[in-house]
Amino acid sequence: GKKGRFAKPPERLVLAGLTAHVYTWRGTQHAALIDHRFAGLRRIIASDSLVSDHWMKKIHVVFRNVRAVRALGDGLNPPVWQSVVDHRSQGMYVNCGVCNYFVGWMHTGESEAVEVRATHHCFSCGRIVCTRCSMERCPLPELGILNPVRVCDVCYSRLNLEADAALGACSAP
């Protein structure tokens, strides 16, 4: 039968010259040039997500962020992202870094009804947060992130206070 949207096995792509490999590290985007003979490039399979990830609009945004990260040079210091794996290996539960609500998946099979919240990382502080505590989006130019990304409520408030202070917000008379 069919797998995904392909009726037959996908065509093998042939990449010539240098390829820009874009990757994410602690929420910041970086790029490296890779020779087309690199063995890992021989395993690329065309898929719907591959095509949507490579639309020109997205490529433009990614390389703009890469340029911003490179401009920061040694001044780039993205936060260490909190690890779910480290918590589980130590027998600890994973809680939202803002409201402390349990955000793991262990309770889904129990008889008692439990609200399951999706987990995300705050791009500003790196903490694991639930969806409810990370509804806001902000650009983070100090990290080379020029497009709005998910931030937790605590960081959103801090970023707004810093922006107000930088603009010289007026105080009430």
C-alpha cells in the first residue's frame, strides 16, 4: 500500500557541490557547508516535510538568523535547554518551569482523569514549560533569533520590562 503521499518509493536526490547544513543548537540556528560527497547526504529521502521545510520564505528566515548568530560571535550565549531525559534517568518528574504542573506522559494510562499538557522549551531561558505558560512569542536578537519564537510567561514579562526601560518609559506623575 501507499506510505504517506508517495505511491512509489521516493526518488533519490543527487546533491552537487557544497550543501549548507542548517542545524539548531540550544534554540539558535547555525549553518555549516558540507561537501556533496559526505556519506550522510546520500540518505536524504524526499518527503512532504522536507519540501515544506525548504520553501524560500523559510530559507530566507533561517539564513537571516544564522547571519545574526554569526554577528554575535563570542558574545552568543544561548541558555542550556533543560533535558527531559536527565529528569527521567534520575527518577524525577518533569514539571513546567513556570507553574510547576506535571508535563510528562506517565499519567495518561491511569484511571484518574489527568490533564495532559504539551511541553515546549522557552527559547529565552531554556526551561521546559507547558503550553499554557508559553503562549507568547518574541524575537530574541541577543541570541540571534530575529523571528518571534516561544517564550515562557516569566521571560515574556522580563523582556517587556527591559524593552520599556530601554525606551525610557514614562512613570506616572
